[in-house]
Amino acid sequence: MNHFPKQISFGSRDNDNNPVIRAYCFDANGAGHKARESADAIVITAELIDILVPDLVHDSVTSDSGGGGAIQYLLPLLQEMGMMSSDARKNHCDLHSMNKAAERAIVKALSTGGIGHKSPLQMLHLSSALLKELTKQYSKAILNEMWTTVNQMILNSELFQSQLAKLT
């Protein structure tokens, strides 16, 4: 992983003495693509935090369920390395759960994307990939000329005009 943010969350009090949860991201250094590499990156950051806050207790860890930092593999490694206690809690990242709900709605509405799928998502992906490659090879002036030419061809197409008429 190119960026592996490590965040600490803790109970505190605000200026009016109300209980609040605060969070601080210490770093986003890279880690490899394996659970051991993620655990090693967490230990490095935690050791720095322990210098600043020597009595800090590491009692839970939050991550997703896939990739190198998968929580089901990460917590046992952190416990084995002595970073987390045997009764430490593991938390699943809700952001991934929310993304799954959006993914399912998009797939239901627009179909799946990916190689071999003919869907609006695949069209957007391919057009984005094409534009990325074209910008590497051609100047902005040439790309603008291509855009104008293609749009003129489409607008002057009898087939396009007939299909457009059916939609309106």
C-alpha cells in the first residue's frame, strides 16, 4: 500500500468539559501488501506514539476485511508482536460497508463494469483510460481539434439524429 494511515482515537473533554472522542492521524507511510508488512508499519508508528505517551494502552484496532491490512489477519499478528493484548478488540471499517451498499445500488441500476461488460460504467472507464492515453501522446490543441471533429461527425450523423429524435 502506498499510503497506510495510522490514526489514534481517544476519549477526551472539550472546553466545556463535555466528553468527546478525538482522533489524530500520525502518519500515512507506505506498507507492503501483506498483513505482516502492515503490522510492522503499525508497530513503528505505535513505538513513536509510546515515546510521547508512555502509559498509552492499545486496546483495539480498526481495518477493513480485505487486502494487506485485513483485520482478521492483522490483529493476531499485532498480538503476537506484543503490540495488542490478548483481549484487544477488532473493529471493521464501516466506510467499506457503506461503499458496498453504494456498489450494489450502482450495479443494480447500471450493471457491472469490467472487461467483457457492456455498461455505462465500462464506457466511462474506457473513455477515461482513452483520454489519459491521448493526453500522453498529443497536445491540448490536437485533442481539441479531435474533440471538435468527432462532435461534428456525431451531430451531422443521420443515424444519431434519428436516435436522438426517439429520445425526445
